[in-house]
Amino acid sequence: MTGAALSAKLAGGEVSAVEILESSLGRADTIDDRVGAFLTRTPELARERAEELDVYRATGAPLSPVAGIPTALKDVFTTNGVRTTCASRILENYVPPYDSTAWARLSGDGAVLVGKTNCDEFAMGSSNENSAFGPVHNPWDPTRVPGGSSGGSAAAVAAGEAVWALGTDTGGSVRQPASLCGVVGLKPTYGLISRYGLIAFASSLDTVGTLTRCVRDAATLLSALGGKDPRDATSLDGDRLDYTEGLEDGVSGLRVGVVAEASGEGVEPGVGMAVEAAIERLAALGAEVAEAHLPHAEYALSAYYLIAPSECSSNLARYDGVRYGLRAGGTHADSVAMMFE
């Protein structure tokens, strides 16, 4: 069931937050040994939160659209008191003392954390086979990959272990696993969602994204997550908006650009057919479809592989075996001087 449907049932008293939670926890108990979506599960914290929400709801107070919904976080978002590993042995036992802004906003609105999801180590990968704690398997076919690097989040939503999840997208890491797992992946405009508390890969490209079961759920999460954050200098100015308001407006009169350079060589036939079907559907619904061009698109991948590794090398330099990280021999250095002893 979608988050929107569960939220409506919760508000109407048809179901409790605890009942919603236990459904997700039970599903994870049954299937996650085969899927491997989670690195850390938080059932006791989740139950405590769900019980609090049910007490609050019993007073007649209104709940937000995300309240009581089982939520998973890619294990690159800091969570106060909950282990955050980036799928790396370097941070295997790291427990942050603060929440990322993204999780703080969802938690403040009543979302229930069911766990931290597996990913490619430090979010670098596209198959989720490169986690230090083992791969994630596609829940539709365990012999296939779920995509990456947010593969654990995509798999958790597809398998029903969480109703929705957060991931990060640097070069496709939300959109690609969403496609491979059959869920909705949204990479919003850079800066729309704060990156504060997100362990960085490539700072000028990293974007917080959502993985959901439907478009309405994606809009609901974006509404809760967006808005200026003074702790992130790259976050965009502006108030939090309700992105669900326009979902029923239709596409009549909208101008939709179809990028010519994104078709042709290298596109799987099935993907090409699906895109063409979507274009035809948009036109039938009244949208104006026009060809668009990105004349320098051929340089995009080359530019990415210059920018991303350069920023990554800077961001990961802190894992030097002194404050964070592991050293050969299993010892930790208390100072830079000890590294040379």
C-alpha cells in the first residue's frame, strides 16, 4: 500500500501506526535475509515512535502526511544514536551525535525509521555489489542486481520492507535503482533538499532523492524535505512548498521537451519503446511535445569522471586512520605523529 493510502487510513482511525509498522517489520523479518536491503534495522526505536504517534492521534490532533509511515534511509545520512556506515568497514561502528537535516525534517513530522539501507561503499557504484557488508539482491529476481548506489533503498521499497525511502543521486544513484526495482525515483533540483548531515561523495553533484511506490508519495516526501537550511550554503532560498497540489491538474497545455541526444545508439530497445509510449501518452493528454537538444551531451560522462573523483578524493581524505578510518594491523592512531611510528 502507498504512503498516501496508509496516511489516510491512519487519519481516519482505520489502522494504527503500530499496525502499519508491524506489517513492514514482519515483511523485513521474512525477506531481508534474501534481499539484503538493510545494514542496520531499528525495530525497537520504531515501535517506541509508533506508540507515541498513536497516543498523540488519540487526542484528536492532526497528523502530517508522513506521520506513522515506515521510512528507510540510505546509510549515508547521519542519524543521532543510530549507526551510520556508508557501507564501509572504515565507519563500521560510527554512531553520529546528530541528525541530518533530511531525517530531522521527516522525523519532526512523525516519520518512523525502520532502518538504514545498504548501498555501494561511500555511494560509489551502480549495482550495489560493492558494499563492504555484502550485496543487495533485486527482490523481483535475486539473481539480478537492484542498481545502485541507492540499491538498498530501492529494494526495501520494492519488497515492502519500507513504505518509502531516501537515497542520494550523484550520477543516477536514485533514478537507476528505482528503474531496476520498479519503483518511483525522484532526483530533485540540486539544493532543493539540504545536504547537511549527508556524508559527501561529490559535493557539487550529490542530491538527496526519494524512492516511493507512487508519484503522490514522491510529492509528499518532497513537500516535507524541501526548503532553505541555514546549515547548508548550497540549499535554495524559499519556503517549503506543497508539491501534491498540482497532481490532479493534468498536462494539457504543458510544453514537454524530448532530448534528441538521449535516444538512438546505446538505448535498450525495451527502454526506447517505453519512452516512446510515454511521449505518445503525454501528447494524447494534451501536452505539446517538442524536440530539444543538448549539443554538448557527448561530454557529460567525461565531465562527470573529472568532477566526481576529484571531489571524492577531497571529501574522503578525512578517513586517514587518525580520527576516522582503519589502519593496517588493526590499530588506531591518536595523532598524526603515531602514523609514522
